[in-house]
Amino acid sequence: MTGFRMKALFFSVFLHHLGASGAVYKRWIPNTNFENTSNWDRGHVPCATDVILFGNNEDVSVFVQSSHFLTEMYMPLNGELIMGPGAGFAAFDGSYNPGCETASKIYFTGAENFQWYDPTLWQAATSMEDLDQGKYIFFMDEERVPCQYDDVIFQPQASFRVNITSSEKMIHLRSISIMGQKFTSDDALVEYMQSSTAKLQFHGEGTFQLTNTRCPEKSGCECGNAADHDRICGALLQKYGNQCPVATCKDPLKPVGHCCDICGAIISLEYSAGFDIELYRNRILHTFLSLPKNAGVQMAISKVHKPKTFLGIIPRSSVPFIQIVLMDNGTGSQTGTHAEQVAKDIMSDIAEHGESFSIVADSLQAATGSHWSGQGAGSSPGAIIVGVVVGLLVILLLLGIVLILYRKGPLRSLPSVPFSSLWNQKEELDLAGETVNKGFDNPIFDAPLSPAVLAAVRSVDETQEEMASKNNELYFINPLYDETELNV
């Protein structure tokens, strides 16, 4: 029993109303409570006659909600039982509960399996009330995990253990509430994290940093979990046999921040300084998703960055944009079709009202293979200029490649064909009677040539051929100059 601690806690009521616009609360789902059947290898709470076994080297904090009879229990060297009001243990009094007639060994198994960056272990809502009522927000996988301006909730009457290992070592949050106590400053949280209970609740290479502020930008803020994208997807895909489920639509889509392909639609928005992401979120919710005909369609809207490159090779800075992802509850070949129709309705609305929401440009991708782009506030001169510049750069790049190849020899080593020989071949075909397109007849010159003129023409042709064969270059006689004058 060395190192084992038993505590009694009395909880204050924790209530936090929705404060600022854009508030998101994310609640941790699993717990290590004694009464949680999923924490025991036999799938039920230990009976009074069972032998209760914890791993000898297991670090665990277990919250006990009620009173229990027991016969025998082996605790780890480093662990604790947290007793709720009226909870406790008593020696077995000989009475049996239904299903507990036979004694057996039962192992606690719920301590080491949970990762902070597992998106399936979080619930999200815009208020504590919505969390309690199950009115959860739909997010892409990266955003299902707490973002840098979110409030994190660990339920008051619940123990837990979570691995907070992070790629960037620092996990940024607005606030964090642990067993009824809310922390909004780093100093108070650091003091708590040094306690023995906190060391059993959190483990791994990670540290919390609290901002106690909302996102300062009206257009929204990025979640901040991009650096842990692989960690998030790795934890998620363990639930699917380490591979994504097969999408049933024609051309599945991959939204920014998501782990697997989806069936549905993605709208990408470019915006100007006046864009308000919460105002536009409400526009979509009330104008489209609140309609009974659109029941079953889910929307995720957020600001994201997508890495961009020049010609797919040279990295260049990316510009943030608003990503709207729509999915539906359709099945089979109908999966995503309802979401696509809603997306088209939104695109039509943007064409009419986009300028009033400071939307500059928009584009739509749908899982059925269709694409649609438009301008919310007229054509963007910047986009046109960028297109022209990119086109010119491509041309200059191709000319540069040709010049390099010529200087290094590959192009010069190609066999050359004199233009004079091509002309001779053409003349031979003409004399052989091949059909030649002579254009149209001109009545001014439609007269037979005299024998003297024909002889003069042949004489000029023979002279050209002779000179061409000597110089192996294109050569012609200019009638304005006397050739004899050039030899003076």
C-alpha cells in the first residue's frame, strides 16, 4: 500500500455561461471512475466477492461515487482513490447481488489507453448547456481536439488519466477546468500540476499554456493543431484498423485538417477585412441548415491555411481562407448528394449577397466530381494579375530550359535540314504533278508567260540553288540590288 492515497472531495457547482462570441467548450469523455464498467476487464463493476486487482506499477487515480462491499483488493504502489460524498468501502456482509454468486478475479484496465490528441475522446459545443443537452458541434478531425482559444472541461465528479505528449511540447488553451476547479492563469495551473493528483491525471511530454482570451480576429483564428496532424490521425485510425474507411462517392474530397476522404462538398472563401466568421456561420445555419428539408446535413466552418507551391515544386507563403465542409447522412450512391445541393444553394446566395459579407471570391468542390467557382464581389484584379504573372514565369522557365539544353549541346546535336533542300523537294513534287494549293486566281496576272520570261525565271532558280548548295543556308536574290556591285 506504499504511496497509496485515499481522499474525500466535496464538489462545488461548476457553471460557466457563454461569454464572448465564438466560444467553444470541449469536454473530455472517458474517465477512470470505479463505477465505469468499461474500466474492468469483465465488463461489470466488481462484485462483493470478487478479488479486485490493479497493476502493481500502474499510476492511477480512481473516483468512487458510491459505497461498495468488498472481500479483497490489491492497489498499485502509486495510486489513489478519490471518495465522493457518501462513497466508501465496507467488508463483505454475506449478502449477494444478482449475478454475483460466483467469486472471480477482476482487473482494472482503464488507465493507460487515452491520448489527448485522440479526436474521438472529445465533445464540443458552444455552451455548457449545449454540452449537457448533447448539442454538439461538427468539426474536422484537427479541430475536434481542443484548439488554442477553447475552454477545456474535465467533468467534476470524474477521475481520468491522459497522455498529453505534443509535437510542440506546449498545448495552448483559453482555460481548463479539472474536477470543478477552473484555471485561467498559468501560475495557478502550474501550482496544481505539481500536485500528486495532477501527476496521476496527466502524463507524457506536454505542458499547458493558458491565454484566458478569445480569438481576437473577426475572421476567425486557426485551431493550432496542424503540427500534431499525424498524431491525431494515428489515434483516430486505430479505431478503423489503421486505415481510412472507403468512401462510397465518385470523387471523394480531403478537407484541410481532416484525416480521411469524405463524401459531400467543400466551399472555399476568399474574404476582405470586414468578414465576420460568426456572422456568416449564423447566416448559413439560419438560412439553410435550419430548414426541415436540410435535416441531416452537417457543416464545419473554420479558417485554415493550405500549403502552396509554385509549379508544385517551389514552396511559397500561403494565404488563409475560410473552409466550409458540408456532409450528410445519405448512404450508398446518395452519400453526399444532399450536402452538394445545399452547397450549391449557398453558392447562389454568395453570388447575390456575398459582397455584403465581405466575401471576395468563392469556389465549390463536390464529391460527385463537379466544380464551381465564382466571385462574391466581382472579378478580383489581384487574381487576374497573379494569373498573368504565373503564365509569364512559366514561359520564361521553358525558354530558360531550352537555352540551357542548347548551350550544353543536346539541341545542337540534332540533325539540321537546310531550307533550300525543303524548297527543292517542294519544287520536285510540283514538277511531278502533285496537287499544290495555289490560292485564288488574280485576273490582273492571269496571263500566260512568254518563253523569254520563263527562261529568266529558271535562270534565277538555278542561281539560287547553286548558291544554296555552296553555303548550305537560306539565300535569295534581291532585285533592288545589283549583285555585281557587291564585288566592287
